Amino acid sequence: MRATDIIMKKRGTKGRNESTTLTREEIKFLIDGYVSGEIPEYQISAWLMAVYFNGMTFEETGVLTDCMLHSGDVIELHGKDGLTGPFIDKHSTGGVGDKISIPLAPIVAACGVQDPMMSGRALGHTGGTLDKLESITGYNVNLTPDQFRKIMAENGFAMMGQTPTIAPADKKMYALRDVTGTVESVPLITASILSKKVAEGADGLVFDVKCGSGAFMKTPEDAEALATSLVKTAAAMGKKASALITNMNTPLGVMVGNFLEIEETVLCLQGKGPADVMELTYALGAEMLLLGGKAKDTADGIAQCKKAVESGEALRRFLKNVEQQGGNPDTLLSEIGKRRSKFHTQIVAERDGFLRLDAFKTGLAGVYLGVGRNKTTEPVCADAGFIVHKKTGDKVAKGDVILDVYGKDDACLAPATKLLKEEAIFYSEKAIPAEPLIYKEIH
């Protein structure tokens, strides 16, 4: 078997009506050879481009995911350290102000679902759960599998980052996709997400596929294609799965940043969170309870999630997790409402009208401030970000405060505010119609 022949098969021959579908043996040969160093990057690059143009069947995508998954370690949960399951996790395709994973995990844990959460870091305009968690002083996301299991057994959930030995094929391939123009491939995105999520040991997965200006998928059609691919491929791998396609045209919630989103998490767990964050958290939580067999229907799942918040059990579990993973709950609570960067400015309305705040441009401004990063090696600022006082659809008068802006230093404020004023904030004389938060469910 030769890599060249596999590349040519996936590429196909112009003018010929022939199958480009690869076998398990062919896909495994490529992935194993790439990880071992026997197949060079230039050949994998050619294959990635062929996949980009010709796609993959759900079966091929499932095989690719499985090969990437087994290129490294898989965390075993069943029967370990007293763990009983059900093990259900949630994955978001990324957005601005999207802190849902953090309050969601303790809520579903309080309802009897164990959540093995393996998360990523901020890149570009989208935030990263690990960076948000690490803004909690002392919080450790670099857990061993034994630590991960122990914390889950004691509290129902744990949060960690991808280790070097989990899905190493994905790490190598993602970096290559980034520089070869093949990121926007639904099969490759699907395999990348699922290889990590299945490696963490989950039995079921709920996907929050973002759609809109601040999302990777800009149109409902593209978002549905990705959601369908994720659900069907997960099912082909023997996992329960469902997806919600959700709105990311404007930032989610009222706080965007690393510690600021931890602060909003605490507010959510106290039952004081913004309406959009609470609605989406409860909707995704209900899906997780349904997949885990803990709810009879969506309404029952939402009711259980609300009860977990109202009783204080979800907040108790979150604070216990903070302590388990190296933080101090009392210190965290004492910082709520007080911990802010000293580099601060405000953006006020320049005229009367109805406001629209664009998620993508707001997220890009956050990169200037230190919320996100352009390269994985760049640091982030824990205390940078925005507090949103006026959201899309709100009526504003000239001089009203729209945003409090916090930066990593004084120099970053000028370019960030320039971008916000010129490209992220819009005024309309007419009322802006409300958009749905959840567009569609995929089962």
C-alpha cells in the first residue's frame, strides 16, 4: 500500500465517474504512517486537500475518527474508581461569551449525569474554556487520567485539557489544516472534535453548533451540515448524540473575557445569570439528561436543571470542583464584582437608535485586549474583556454606556475601541427583530 495511491483514489480522476471512498485499511495506513513519521506532511497535505474537495461519507468519517482516536490513549471510565455513569459531555463549536460548559457541568452532575469534560483554549476570536478556568487562581486543568477519574467519582464532573498522548493525530493534523487552507471541511472538523471527545470516555455527546457572524459556520445550512455530521458519525461509533444549532450573531450573555465569564458562571449558578445564558444552559442540560436516561422529556430535563440551581446544589458542586482542582472557593467568591483590569475605558452610544452588536468583530477586539490569541503559544490576560450594558435590539440614547472595556495594558485599548466603534457597533432607526437563540435540534 502506498500513500500516493490513496491520495489519488480520494482525489479521483477528472471526467471519470469513480468512487473516491477509502477503506478502513487505507485510512488507518495514512493516519498511522503520519503519526509515526513514515508518511511526510506534504503527502498528508495533498490528502487533506482531496478530502476538502471530495468530502467523506459518514462511514469514512467514522473510520477516520476512530483511527485518530486510537492514535493515542483513551481514558477508561466504566467501573473505574467507583464511577457508574452515565457519562455524557457537551461540546460547543465556539463563540464569543460562550461560557456554557462551565455552569452546565455542575448542573447536570447535580441531576445524576457524570460529565467527563475535556476542553480547549482560545484561538482567534473564540474563547477557550481552559483559559477561563485557569483565570481562577490556582485552578489546575492539567490532570492525569487517575486524577480526572477521582474528581469525577467524588463530585460528578471534572475539567481537563487534552494531554500529549490523547489523539496525537488530531494535534498534528489540526496544525497542518491551519496552514493548508483545509480547516473548513465538515468531515475533518467532525473527526477532530469526536476523536478528542470519545477519548475522554463519554457514552453520549450533545453538540452546541454555533451559527452566525461569530461562529465558524456562518449560515444555518452549513451549521446543519456540521451538526448532522457530528451526530451521525458519533452514532456510527456507538455513541448517543444530539445537537442544537444556536445563534452566535451577537455575544452570549453580558460578560466576555476569562475571569469575567467565571463571574457570570457563578451568577448563573446563583440563579442570577442573563436570560440567554440560562435558557441555553437549561436546554443543553436537558439534552444531556435525556441522553443519560435521567429525564423523561425535555420539559422534565429543564425542570431538573432549574431545581439544581434553585436548591444551591449546582453551585456547591462547582465550588467543590474549584477546591478539588487547586483553587480557593472563598477567594473566588470574594472577587465577584470586584476583580477588574485597571486598564479600562467605556464605549458610549454615539447617537439614538436601536443597537446591534456583532459577535465576530467584538471577539476580534477581544484579541487586542488579551481575551483571545492568534497563536496557541500566545498568553491571554485573565482580567481582560467586556461587560455588555446594551445588547442587540436594545434602544439606546446618545451617551448611554454600551460597553465597559478592560485590557491587558493601556496600549491595547485604542485599537480595540476603534474596532468596536467602527465595525462591531451599529445603530438602526427601526427596531431590530429578535432572533431565536436556538434554531434547530438534530437527533
